[in-house]
Amino acid sequence: MSAPETLPYPIHPSILAFDFSIISEQMRALDVAGADAFHFDVMDDHFVPNLTFGPMVLRTLRSVTARAFHAHLMAYHPDAYIPRMAEAGVQRLYAHPEATPHINRTLGYIRDAGMEAGVSINPGTPVEALEPLLEMVDAVLMMSVNPGFGGQAFLPITYRRLGQLRALMARLGVSPAVVVDGGVDGGNIAALAQAGMTEAVIGTALFTDGDPAATMRAIAGAAWGG
């Protein structure tokens, strides 16, 4: 196997877009091509209208790559998932304030389990809702589509929301990673990076031309106008 590459911009391929009949091969190819981390959307068919995979799948795939695993809990009762996600080898775990009335406690549990604590918000949730949480998190996952399904069109309001988030972070003096998820591709990644995104989750766009590794490298290069 070739030595892993380093991309000019951190890309987190979304497992939701993969072909599960050849998922190990696709993960290995994207690992070598420089994927910064692999992103897993864990959906419970209640918080969002879709059911995907849980800790057992992540644990099975953990041996495929040494890259970081980031899991996005789109599920009610997120606390119940935390120990199993840690056991499955997850390095960063995102939870939604819309899914639990005790999100600050959930974020504390994630940290206590040895993972980076991430918070994710839906497009309809005001950015100001993050103010009491930003000092507790390592990353903010801003949804740029309504969560539940891959392949949705990017919501342009995300640019304004990134500006609001950046202003809030500056006022609080914090600097978590700012991650955007949903409809990110080579056509908008430069504008998103300029607006304040520091890491990108990309799914469907990687699989448009039959060579996801080459596509990922091209999108990462486009982040700086390349």
C-alpha cells in the first residue's frame, strides 16, 4: 500500500455515501489519499427520519484504517450511546442540543469517556443556542442541510450562520473546530473556508465521477482557490 498523503484541507468522508458492498476498499483508498477522518452518521429513525448504523458497524470497521473516527449522533437519548461509541474506537462524538434537554451533561459524559466533545445544530436552530456550550466543546458541526439523508442541496444560509458562529466564538474567546456537513463540494468549499469553516464533511460529492480519492484531492485543493 502507498504511503498516506496529506491533503491541503481537512476532509472527512461521510460513510453514509459509501457503497457498503466495497466499503473497506473505499475507506482504504480514501485513507491513502489523505482523508483527515471518517464521519459516521448514526441515525435512530426518530430524531431524523432514517435508520443507519450503530456502534457494532464502527467497531467492525475500526481495523480498516488508523484515521480518526468521528460519529454524529442524530438520535434521542444520546447518553446511552456514549460508552459504546468509545468502545468502538470513536475519537470525536457529536450530539445535538435539539435531541436532549441536558446537552451540557451529555458533552461532559463524552469528554469523560475520553473522546472529543462535539455539538451539532440543525439549520433551523439559532446559532445563539451554542453560546452556553462553546467553552465545553472541541468542535461544532454545522448542518448545511436538514439531517436525515445524503445527497441534499446545500442551504446558502449556512454562510451567514458561519459568520454568526465566528462572531460568537470571538466574543467568548474560544476556538473549536468549525465543521460543515451537507452539500459541501468543489463549488462551494472555498467560500465556506473563507466564511470560517475549518474542516469539511463530504459524502455524495466524492462519488460523482467514479474516483472518490481523486475527487477528494481536487475538492481539498479547491478550498484555497486551487
